[in-house]
Amino acid sequence: MSPRFEGRDTIRKLSGRWATVQVPKCGAVRFRLSRPLPPDFGMGRVTKDAAGRWHVSFAAPQPPIERSATGKAIGLDLGITVSVATSDGVLKSAPQPGAAELKRKLRLERKLARQSKGSNRRARTKLALAKLAARQADRLNDWREKVTTQLVVENDLISIEDLRVKNMMASAKGSIAAPGKNVRAKSGLNREIARQGWSTFSRRLEQKAAAAGVELVRVTARDTSRCCNNCSHTEEGNRKNQAFVCKACGHEDHADVNAAKNILADGLLATGHEATGRGGIVRPFGPVVPSGGPGEASITEAARRAA
Ligand SMILES: [Zn+2]
């Protein structure tokens, strides 16, 4: 754990991009401003990440997101590989490493396997791999911050799946019979990465929604991918990989968008904004059980069963 020091009054801006900070036992250290300095901030901390990069950070209150009411509500289906489908029919995918980067990663991994433990060469290869991983983590982080801000700016209500339930279902089923979506998420490790990615995503969404007065609803989202949003007919055969074609009414949609629409319908019903659920049909959901912070509601499976 790195020591904290007083940040205020120890920073001198040199230009728009550079500044110096007085670090105890180091003196004045020049650093690049990766983001504008907030008007008020507290303790500073110097850290070194796995990729060997030094960072200085200052504790500061999160600036609230500026927004005005839009009257819009949205449902989100979080894919197992990092992607978001919205009930508006938009698919947002997290940036993936490029082909050249993947090739370099493979080469470095092979090199690492040949190198003897404890050698300097091996340490250098490890650092190069850590740099690649850090670059991808930065990209994912940027993407997550942008997407969550945009969702909060544009919508008065956001309905998402309760991930605890989603994960439970996914693990119980082994790997869901939807190969197009999670063919690469079959290994436990990948699933774990996706799970962590989504918990960070929903946590940031929750924080931003609460700060901006946006209503966030978590729904248990049962059968979201098998249920037709148009007529509420639920059947495994409705879904074929990425395509949804209802066996009862013929309704066609992208499978994840159909799921996102169901999640929105559940959320609107749960919060009392709509009197009917999926396909305009009244389904008993039971009372909304408030959980967590402001602007959040959740339907529990138990409440649903009791209804
Ligand atoms: Zn249908």
C-alpha cells in the first residue's frame, strides 16, 4: 500500500498537459494530466501498476452527470462476451484487442514458456505481457465509462438483469445452448472474467444513476431470451443463435434485443410505470422489493412466486 500525502497546494500546473506535484521524500515530480484537475481534491497517492507505469491520483468527489429528463426508459441485456444489447435495438460491443496485438500476445506467451524461471529475460517478457493486458484493461475501462454515462444521460429509467440470478442460471446450465453468444465463454476462466466485467459495469451504472436521479431497476429476468416480446410465447425453439423467430406469432428480432425488450417490460411493470408486461399481457410479478441505494428497486424470485 503506497503512502498518502496532501494533494492540495502541492500541485503546480506547467501547461495544459503537464504539472508537478510535491511527493514526500521525492520532491517535485513531473506528471502528465490524464484528465482535468477537479476544483477540489484531497489526498494524493503514487502507485505503480503491473505494466510498470507510475500513476499519481487524488481523491475527489465524483462530478454529477449533467442531464435533464428525457422521458425515456431502456432495457439492457448483458451478453456473456462483453457486449450490451438495448431495447432500442442497439448492440454495443466492448473493444477487443486487434489482430496484431493478439499475435504479439501469443508470441510472448510462447517465449515465456521457453524462458527459465527467475531469469531477467523472463521478467522482461512478463512485463511486456503485463503492458498488453494493461492496454486492454484501459480500453475496457474507457468503454465502460462512456457507455454507462451515455445510458444515464439518455434515460430516466434503466432496467437490467439481476446478475446474481443470471450467473446462477448460467452456472446451473453449464454453458447455455446459445453458441453464437458464448462460444468463447465456455471455459470457467472466461466466464469469471465476464462476471467480473459485468459486476463492474452494473456497479458504475448504479453509482451514476443514483447520482443523477435516474431510476435503476433490477429484474430477475426469467426466460428473457426464450420469451417473445410481442406475444409472450415462451419456447426454447424461439431462439436460434443470434436470431429470434417466435414459433407462435412469427415475430422476428435480434435475440439479444428481444431479451432487452423483455427486461425493459419487466422493469416497467415492476416499478408500476406500466400495467402490463411482456407482449402487453398481465403477468403476476408481486410487489417490488426495494433493495440497495436510492433509485433502485428489485423483484425477488420469492415475491414473484408468492404472487
Ligand atoms: Zn410471439
